[in-house]
Amino acid sequence: MTRLRLHGYWRSNATYRVRVALNLMGLPFEEVEYDLLKGHQFSDEFLTLNPNAAVPALEVDGRVITQSFAILDYLDGTGSGYRLLPSDPFDRAEALALALNTIADAHPLIVPRIRKHLAEEYGADPDAVKAWARHWLTEGVAAYEERLNRRPPNPFLFGDTVGLAEIAMTSHAVAGGPFDVDLTPFPRFKDLTDRLLELPAFADSHPLRRKEIVGAT
Ligand SMILES: N[C@@H](CCC(=O)N[C@@H](CS)C(=O)NCC(=O)O)C(=O)O
């Protein structure tokens, strides 16, 4: 049986994406915590897994995959029976585009190293750093809302099942919490992500749930 170890951090949105996918697919896994705020991503132990010094890294029988997007693509190809992407080529491209709105566009602008750099190199105070993150996350939500307004009101994005696009969108909603992103102007996005966050795979994977499990303060 394949042994899966997810190296991540309870607060990390990218780790959350992988945790949700593993739970959706019903794949058992262990988790190893690295406290990013204490710099554990720069430890020798972690850099051996990922020279980019960023979580998550998924160890599969001792082999390592990094980047949440690549990990989800790997999981989708393992033939577990649960597909994270639609089979129709156009729907698939649409799902990838929706996922990349978070994974490629918004999330990279708000990760700890960016916020630290803004503070240390450009003198941004905590309020300015928070406003920066809130700005880019809100731009991402606005783009999602516009795309949702152009889509039929399916239960989820591509019918009854949820996959990569829903995972990315939910990680976007979760990321907005600490930065006080106001979802009131975006009712379609809020409704969809609220419903997703109630599903067991999403609820059990939530950073605050993980925080309780690891006993972080
Ligand atoms: N594109 C990467 C993002 C990885 C990433 O930046 N992860 C954050 C946590 S969500 C991290 O480890 N940051 C460390 C830092 O910024 O120092 C992915 O989706 O896996």
C-alpha cells in the first residue's frame, strides 16, 4: 500500500488544497508540521524535500512532489477512482483556469515571504501588509464572481462532483479570513464556497481544524 506523508503547515492554504484532495479521494495520509512563522521551511530537513522552501510537499513512498497544483495533478492521475478534473476538454480547461486564478495569480502575492519582504525591504507596517493581501485576494474574488455570473447555477461548478476548481476557490475563501476580505459584494462566490466548506472533506481539512489537531497557539 502506498504511504503518503503530507509535509505542510496548519495555516497554509496550499497545504489545505492538498489535504482536501486527499480527503475527497479517501486516501489515508500522515501529516508533518513545519511552522513557517518560525522559519522551519528553511531547515535542512525541509530543504531536502523542497529547495523552494515552501509547503506543501507530498512524499509518496519516499519520492517527493511539490507545488499543490502538481500534487493534485499527480493524485488525479493515480486512478483512485475520484477525478479532480472534468473529462470534457473544454470543461477541463475551464476548471484549470478557475484554479489558476488562485494558485497562479492571487495566492503567490500574499504568501509569508512576500509579506515579509514588503515589511523588511519597503517598510510596510502590519496594516499596509494586511491591506496589500486583502487587495489581491479581493481582486481574485471579483474575477471569480464575474465568472460565476456567466455560468449556469449548477450545484457545483461542473455538476454534482467537486474537484480542483472548487478546491482552489475554497482555499481562496479561507485565505481571505485573516485579512478581513469582505465577501458581501460577491454573493455567488460566497454561496458556493460556504456550501463547499460544509462538505466533510473541506470541513475536516480546514486550517482551524488542523490548528486544533496540532495544538498550535
Ligand atoms: N505555488 C505553491 C505555493 C507554495 C507556498 O508559497 N506555500 C506557502 C504557504 S501557503 C509557503 O510555504 N510559504 C513560505 C514562505 O513564504 O516563506 C503551491 O501551490 O504549492
